[in-house]
Amino acid sequence: MAVGEIFLAAFLQILFERLMSSELLNFARREGVQEKLKKWRTMLSTIQAVLCDAEEKQLTSKAVNLWLDDLRDLAYDVEDILDKFSTELLRRKIEKLHQASTSKAWCLIPPCCTCSSSSGFGWFMFNLDSEINEITERLQDISRRKNELGLNDIGRSVIEWKRPPSSSLPDGPVIGRDEDKKKMIELLIRDEQSLVNFDVASIVGMPGVGKTTLAGLVFNDDAMKHFDIKVWVSVSDDFNCVRLTKAILKSITLKNENFDEFSEFQDLLSEVLAGKKFLIVLDDVWNTNYGLWATLQSPFRAAAPGSKIIVTTRDINVAKLMGAVECYNLECVSDDDCWKVFVQHAFLNRNISEPPNLRLLREKIVSKCNGLPLAAGTLGGLLRCKEIDEWEDILNCKLWTQLDQSNILPLLRLSYHYLPSHLKRCFAYCSILPKDYEFEEKQLILLWMAEGLIQQLEGSKQMEDLGSEYFNELLSRSFFQKSRKDKTRYVMHDLMNDLAQWVAGEIGFRLEDKLDSNNGCWIFPKARHSSYISAKFDGIQRLGAFSKVKYLRTFLPLTEPHGEEKYITSSFTLDILPKFQYLRVLSLNSYNISKLPDSIGELKHLRYLDLSYTNISSLPQSIITLYNLQTLL
């Protein structure tokens, strides 16, 4: 699997700068490892110099791709060791403060948390020495293979980032869909005799053409006010009758219903819909299992005649299976409309004088977009950050024509290629977010902070403010979009979600995607970040395989805001959790747990701890040894 341009240039630069810090140099000199770390800096510098060449060759060379994979794993391991140094030095600082202070508050810290500096630090270096030697050997191997692959220092080919005039794209009009909207509304308000009191209309089209956008325009139009109940549900590839029934119920009642039997959910939904005219949007349906659809629709029969269901899908067979009386095939927008979408994003609707060469570029730009509004907006967001005279070089970039097996649109690969390095890392981290998952800006920024993805220079802005700038820049380039259901939250388009997974490769995984059904083992044992949608009961059968992921940094069960209470096996908190020695992010949000184990204090790298909506009323005393903790919810 291609790793994309896996943000290694920025990653290695951060490691290089950390290796040059005065605090670390003083530590290395005292402990006799100065020469080894100096050798690390030299080898990292020569490796970093050939990354541009490697990135150019990785799509056509499996050997180069494997080299980048190994280099990525090595970079993470180097960072883990540097974090161990930083944490130990921080512990020693705190211990000195404790010894010098006469404050009663410091006297409350138990001796077990402030062990003798000489013996503790000596034992620390004894355990770390073999890891340092192993890293040195792996760096030497990476350097040797670099030469064998013929990778050269070709200089930086990517234009440096220029901050745009505005950090976020304002909401603008939807271009080129007025006629489509009119026709869809005519279909929906037409009175037709139906044997089941409701009709299904579908919007069919290729990815990125704007199916969801059109459905949203229709759903929110004044012509739809005559419906008693309006519900929007994102389906994606999870056509699960229980989940969808619960989602529809919650949208109507605004409550989380909790029953033991699926039939009880269906009975309640029938009662809620009885005699009422509804409009339900099922967005992005893929599944072609007729049995699931037949089960899901049973409660809809109780509704008033004239009720409607809109299905958006990329597969005409899905529409036929669901009994759509009308299948609206959404075509690509015209070249003129494609250009208008591009201008909307490239110039933020500002009044500017048209450069003389822009007319010549127009034809090339619209041809790259293939009539897809998503592509036009993404390309506009990319070129907005460049000078006009640089556009030609980007439009002629050979990444437009390089093909691989990823099925990622060349334009999206290119838009990622031209992201600033620090934004590449932040976007790749989003690979763990499920499709259609709605997230908050602050939530994502705190996670980026915990993973060390926000570069804070001395004397610069607060990390939260920098993170907000990062977020808004990705938003303005169409990597994120505002949710249509909740304007305070955001989503990634399916194609952007695919892109994030592609560039992250084996580093990030979602539990549902990466579990080998044959033997229950992780496909990617060196994964660093993980997420999953929490179930009512998360037992050892589901979570047991986490014990095999040695280097995990993010453990992130995801749930709806203020969702129902969930249960997690005690084997996880008592047996598996203590093994996550490299963990930066830990969430137990909404799980029915009442206490944390004392071993939580051993997770020295932990920076983000979410205990929201649990039954925990007090924390173990070992929590005070989490010296790196930034966020406690």
C-alpha cells in the first residue's frame, strides 16, 4: 500500500531540532551518549536530504515505498525515545522542586512518586541503552539502503506555504444545481398512489458530483415544510437496521431509547410515525442486501400517505433494490459552473482584476476537475495559496498522470502533496475518523496537541490558537466540511476520508476495518493510532487484540455526544491498558466505569485523558505522575 507523502520531511525536521536542544545536549554529555546522538543527527540529515527524490519515486518503485515505510516506523521509535528523555528530565525537575519546597502541598506527594534521582535515573539509562543501540543500527541500515536505491538530494520541489488572505472559506451559494433542485422538489411534492404510504426517490451519481449537497438543498427548502417529520441519516457502508432505526428515532424524539430487542425499537418508531407525513434522507447507501431494506422499512408503513424517502447512492442497483419510483441521475456540472466553483474557492469571492494569463489557464483547470464540484473546490483551495505564475507548474505536475492501485483521484493526491508539511501530519491523523463521523474543531485540536502535531515555536501563539489556524486552513481547502445536521460540527467527504487512510497507511486503523476475520489478529501490528465506534458492550472478544499492538499512541472509542451509557470489560482496564506504554491519547468516554487502576500512573507519555460521562468520582493518587498531561476531561 502506498504511504503517500507521509509527512516525513516535517517529522524528521522536528526530530532533528529536538536532538539539537540544549537541554538534551547537556543530558547526553552527562550520561555519555553524546556521540551516539550526534551520529543520529548526521544520519537523519542525510536521509532528510533525499526525501523529495523518494517521494517522486515511491509510486513506481516498491523498494522505495518499503524504504519509506521502514523510515516512518523508525521516526516514530526515535520520537518515543526522545519523549522518554524529556519525561525523565521533567520528573527530575519536579523532584528538585519537591526537595527544595517547604510547602505542605509538595509534602503530600508520596515517596513512591519521587524516587531517588541518582538510582532512578541510573536505572532509566540502563534500560534505555539497548534501545539507543538498536536505533543506531536501524539508522545505519536505512542510510545504506538509501544509497543502494540511488536516492539523491534533488532539493525541495514543493513550493513553500503562503498563508492565504483568510483562514476559512465562508459559506457561499451552491453553483450549478438550481435546475436539479427544482426537478427533485417536483418529484417529492407530486401526489402518487402508493401501497405502502411512502415513496422512495433516489439521487444517483459518481463520488464527488454533489449528491449529498443536492439532497441537503432539497431537504432544507421551504417547499418541504409541509412534512410533519424530517430526518437526515448518514448511512455509508454501515447499513445496519438497528443503528439506522435508533438514529431515526433519536432524530425525532431527541432521546436515546434503550431496549433489549430490536422489535421494541421498531414498535416505538411505528408509534412515532403513525399518521404523520415524513421526509427521510438516507445519505450514501451502498448495501445491496434486500433483506436489510425490507426489515428497515416496516415501521414506515404506519405513516401518512405522501411520505417520502430520499436515497443518495453511487450505485443504480441500490436505488432499484429499495424500490425507488424515481431515479434522478445527477450529472457533472458544466465547464462554466465548474469554473465558478473554482473561482469561489480560489479567490474567496473577492473582486479582483483578472490576470492576463488566467484565461489561458481556465481550460486546463476545468479539464482537471472533470465536472466534479468537489474537485473544483479542492483545486481552488490548493491554488489559492499560490501565486498565479506558479499555477502552471502545479497544473503540469506529473502526479496528475501517475496511477496506482489506490483509486484516489489524482487531484486529491495532488492537493495533499502541496499541503504544508505540518498540515500533512494533521490530516493523516484524521484517518482514524470513521466515514460520516461528526467532530468538533476543539476536539480535533486537543488530539493534535496530544500527538505533538502542532509546532509551537518559542514565544509564538498558544497551541490552541495555532491548532485553530491549522484546522481552518484544512477547512478552507475542502479537506473538512461543515456538517449539514449540526453547524457546530464538521465531517470529511468520503473521498477525503479515503485519501486520509491512503496517506496514513498502516499507522492509523479503525477497529472495524483492520481486524482479520480469519484469525482475529491485527493486520498492522505497528499501528500507532486507533479508533472504533463503541458498542453497548465492548468485551474481550472485541478488544482483546489490542494487547498485540505494542506501540499504540491513540486509543479513541467514539460515541455520539451525550450518548447512551456503554460497558467495557474490566480485562481491558486491568490487563490491556497497562501495556500501552507509549499511549498519548486515552478516552473512556461514556463507559460505565467507576474507578481507574493505579497503573494509570505508569502511562508516562499520556497527554490527553477523557473520562467524560463515566461514573468515576475520584482519581488514583498515581495520576500525579502523569507529568505530560495536557488535557483532562
